[in-house]
Amino acid sequence: METKVIFAVIGLILIIVSLVVYLFKSQSTVSVDASDAGETVTLSKGDYLNVSLAGNLTTGYTWEMLPLDTSIITQRGEPIMKPDSKAIGSGGMITLKFQAVKTGQTQLKLIYHRPWEKGVEPVNTFEITIVVK
């Protein structure tokens, strides 16, 4: 009888340890910038992706995401602007944050433009392929 109890306790401990490891699995953050345009970025489910691109929101220009497969990767929060200086109207880096939510592959396409200017080509574009494993 004691052997069965010992095996049951060991089994329970293994289940609890596995659950803790699963719940607290460290999630990585991958950061990319303009130099990574055209590249393939590989993420694991749950990982974060930060995309930092030059911009100046005071000019009316903004980085806009074109449609992508949001079942694979989703945007987290609003873009964050970090100015280059304290001067009013200065440009800086705009960071968009995403999280990988399901395995698969999708294209992330961003255009830098003034959304109200219809029929005008974007000033800049950024595109990467995202593979979630």
C-alpha cells in the first residue's frame, strides 16, 4: 500500500511542476526596426514583437497597419512615441507592440502616411513576414 501512495505523491508532484513550468514559461520579446524590412521573424506562441520606426506624429503622419491575420498575431496597445529631443514637434521612434497568439504565418505591413490624404502614396513602408511556431 505504501508504494502506491509514494507513486501517487510523485505523480502529483510531477503534474504540479509541469503546470507551474507551463504557466510561468518565459515569453521572449523580439525587437525589429527599419533595417529588418523584408526579413522573416520567427516567434513562439506567446512571444512579443516590438516594431520601432522613425516618425513624427505632430506632422499628421502615422504608421498604419494594413490588414493581417489577427488570429496569429495581435497588436497590444497603442503605438508609443519616444521623441528624439524635448523640442516641441520633434520626431522620434514610434513603437508598435504585438503578441504571437497562434502558430502560423502572416505578413505585417505598415505604411507611413496621413490617413486623410486619399490617393497619395505613403511616404514610407515597412513589411516583414512573421512565422509563429
